[in-house]
Amino acid sequence: MYTMLNNQEQSKFDLYLPGKLVASLHYKIDDEANEVMFVFCEAIEDTDKDAHCQEIMKRALEDARGRWLKVNVTCPIALKYMEQNATEN
């Protein structure tokens, strides 16, 4: 089971499976624009890296929606996820 933590000091979300970090999503928040930019997603664990990146994107978008933030994306992995899941976004 996945767990995602918001590492605010380093401006990234970290995704864990029990006992290990499997992916990170780096972000920038613009408080004036009420916007979050997803900058770079990286799979730390090679096994199931696509699944890890999809999961962290799903959770990060839920977090952004929960805080009423506009989402801007520069990360190719994040863009791909959003295109594939356009009906949910």
C-alpha cells in the first residue's frame, strides 16, 4: 500500500511503499497566483516505475484540488498522466 508525504522543505511529494521511497514529484507553489507547478517526477525504484509515477500524480492532483490550487505542469510524465486521465481531471 502506498503512502504519500508532502516534503514541504524540499518542495516535493514523496511516495513510499512499506519501507522504501519509490517516487518523488517536485513542485513549486506560487501563493499569489494560487497555483502549483509540477516540475519533475522521478521514479526511485525501477520496478513498476510507471505505476509509481501514476500513483504519485493521482495523489498530488487530489492534494492540489483539496487546496483549491490551479495546476500548471512542465513535467513530461505529469503531462502524459493528465492527458491519459483527462476525463477525471
